[in-house]
Amino acid sequence: MITPDLESGTKLWHLVKNHDHLDQREGDRGSKMVSEIYLTRLLATKGTLQKFVDDLFETIFSTAHRGSALPLAIKYMFDFLDEQADQHQIHDADVRHTWKSNCLPLRFWVNVIKNPQFVLFNIYKSSSTDAYLSVVLGKDFSSQKLGRPVPRSHANRRRYYADIAKMPAISDQDMSAYLAEQSRLHLSQFNSMSALHEIYSYITKYKDEVSADSPLPRAAGQALLLGAGAGPP
């Protein structure tokens, strides 16, 4: 930025013009006031939305107040993780808790909540909304950011995991029957030929790597690659 100067005719400034000390103090005071105003608005908005957030986490991390039966897959998966912990003599409750949190809340619920377009394709999510949800759902969330943490979420999760552990075990036969029933109910919602086309496209693109690293018998691998090379029907 160039401004007139009495001695040299022009004066160069680096991006932002320097203010004198008094103006600088006034600017700092104004910035602090604006920050306090926005903090008050943020806390008021959080108070308005708190009940909805509480209800959401109560529904997610509850076996009784969810409106439908707990999916068998969750019980089956959690029992599998407990069996693996017992098999490897891992008795630390925090390790088991972390395994379950990585499988269900972090891999599924966080993705669905942060990306509603995965479920309802006509939802537009702005970049600011994504940033807000990242703060609330992120692992670095703390009470300094919104006055206090998401209410009782950690306690709700521990109670939820404990309630699931007390439920009757799911046999392999029951799990297989459940998956078969789910496949039958949603048979018309998925296009198997489209899925096969995607597999063909992937194998065709990486057929050399697949051929070199595939654990399949040589004859089976060649048949697979020949089919991929022929392209989708």
C-alpha cells in the first residue's frame, strides 16, 4: 500500500498500515468486545439446541429409549470384541471401551451425523456446518469451547455398552438368519449388476497388481482376470 510522504514523496507499508500506540489499544479493545458478543450468542444458541442434542445421544446410546429393537449386528459385534479381548487376555476396560467406540460411534454415527447427505441425498451441508459438527463430535472437544461438554455422552456410552453386554448372546445361526432376512427385505433397493460393474472396473484397472498379489489359485485368478478383461456384460 502506497501513501504520500512529505520527504520522499511516497511511503511504503507492508500489507497493513501501522497504527500509533493509542489506536492499537483501541483496536484490541474493540476486537475483545466483538469476541465477547459472539461468545454470548454462541452460548445462547447452545442452550437452545441442548435438548435436541441430549435427545439424540439418549436415542443413540440407549437400549430402551430407541423406538426399535437393538440390531442384532451390534450385539454380535460387541460380543466378538469381548471374546477377542478374553482370548488375548486384555482385561483393561478402557481398551474394550475404545474398541467398541471405534467400531460404532466413530465409524458409523459420527459419519452419519456429520454427513447427512449419505442418508438423504437432497440435503445441502455448508462448510460452516461441517466445521461446527467437527468441533462437537471431534476427539478434542472440551468445555472451553462451548461452556461445558456434550452432556453425559461418555457416561451414556459406558452404560450403553454395559447394557448390551448383559443381553442374551446371538448365535451364528441367528446372525446368519438375520442377515439373510435383511438381504431379502432390501433386495429391490440395490442393483447387483451395478455393483458387479464397479468390481469389474476396479479389477480391470488393477488387474496386474491383482494377478501378482492374489492368494487365489492360479486357475481361479486367470479366470477372474479373463472375465474382467472381457468387460461387463
